[in-house]
Amino acid sequence: MSQMEQEILSRLGHADAAERQRALMDLEDVVSAEAVEPLIAAARDSDATVRRLAVSLLEDLGDGRAVPALIVALEDEADDVRAAAASALRELRDAIAATELVQALAHRNPAVRRAVIVALREHRDPRALPLLLAALEDGDTSVRREAVVTLAYLRSPDGVPGLRARLRDPDAEVRLLAVGALAFFNGPALLPDLIAAASDGDWRVRAEAAIVLGRSALTQAVPVLLAALDDAFWQVRKEAAAALGRLRAAAATSALTALLRSEVADVRRAAAAALADVGATGALPALRALAVDPDVEVRKTAARAADVLARPPH
């Protein structure tokens, strides 16, 4: 530790909070790993600004020994201290941090559990997997949401059964995230789950299911997507049209052509693009009729689709 750093750290004991704040700001350019313990102590200071500055410096150091202090800071009365602590946890990468974070997954406070789950994403520590799977059953909705996102990020096949179970979660956001997470494990075994999600009570989940089904390369998804073209929400109809295009579903030609008359421009545009994808040459007249569509993007998409379909086959 340099003499300058020692002198600055000595000011952390000053009676005036403003002086302690200045000391931490002066420390930014000279801080070293040897300052971890004094900074941990400063993170418990009576002054909220001092605590925030100390936590920010601990983030800069990235030392796993700070995890217990940062966990405490996640429950701080000051919003900016809590935010700084959550940010600091996400930046910790060493083995000590991973061990401390895994242990903190059992914390009584759901806000702490949520922040810890986010922080664990980059560690990819196998010890965390059983606890993340348990977090899928957490009583707090926000914790379940972050657990789903983290398991998707880790892409471990061991997480698939838990993610499938979340498709029946009482929270629509959890179900939506679970559908998106399962996209990383797409395959025939998941088709029944995705078909069920395509009938979910929340339109966002249905739209996400259509997207994932379109990426599945499974022709068995075509009937479900055809049915989704009649969904009450245009967002679902749009994604179903795009998915049918990705699947090159020629059987959808008639239904997609009908969508060119939709009152929603985004749906017309998706249908036009999908008709090009499925090679629906019979839809050329309908596509060319969109040259006078009131929406410029629809006109552009229809023109491109017509151009593709008018080209002679290779």
C-alpha cells in the first residue's frame, strides 16, 4: 500500500462525514487490493453517501472478500446504496465471490436472492445449479423470473425440466420467460409444451410460443401456427405468420394471403414476407396489389416479396 493510500484511508475515521466522503473520492485513483478491509468497514458507515462511495470502490476492486458486506448493503435503507451493491456483485468474478454468492442464495430476503442470482450468471459455477432449480419454486415472483433467465443463460440441459414446469407458473411474465428460455433447447421433446404455450391465457406468451415454434424446424408446429393466425391479438397473428414463413409452410399460403387484407400494417407486412419465404407464387397478384398500401413498409416488403417470387427458379 502506498503512503498516499494510507494517508487517505486514515481520513475514513474522521468525525466529519463530508471529509470521509472526500477521502473516498480521493481514493479512486490510488485504491489497491489492500484497501478492501477498510472499504468493507466504510460500507457500514452511518452516512449513506460514504456507504455508496465505499461500495463503488469495492466494485472497482472486484474482490470476492467483499461479498458479505455487499449482501448487507443490498438491504440498505438508501436506494443508491442498494443499486451500487447489486452492480458491484455483478462485477465480482473470483472463486471467493462464487462461493459466497452460492451460499447467499438461501438468504431470507427475496431482493437479495434476486440480486445474487443475477450476479451468479457469469460465474457458471456448477454448485449453483441445484439452488437455481430450487429458486424456480421460490415464493417470490421476481426471484423465479431471474432464476429462469439465469438458467437460460447457462443453457444447462439439467434445467429443462424445471423450465418446462414454469410454463404453468401463475405469473405470466415467468411463463413468458420460460418459453423464451426453452428456445435454447428446441427439439421434438418440447413440442407438446410449446403447443400448450401457444394457447396460454396471456397473448405475450402465445406470441413468444409462435416465435419459438417457428425456429423449431418442426413441421408438426404448422397446424398450431395456422390456428394462431386467427388469434384475437394482432401481435400473435404477426408472429405466427412470420413463424410459418420460417417453416416454409406452403399449406399456409391461403391463410397468409388473407392476412394481406389485415387492418394492422405489421400483420400485412409479416404475411407478405412469409409468402415469399414459402414460395407462394400464386400470391403474386395479391402482393402486387399492395403497391398502393397506405403503409410504406408494407409497400416495400410486398415489393421485395413479389420480386423474389417472380424470379425464375434456379
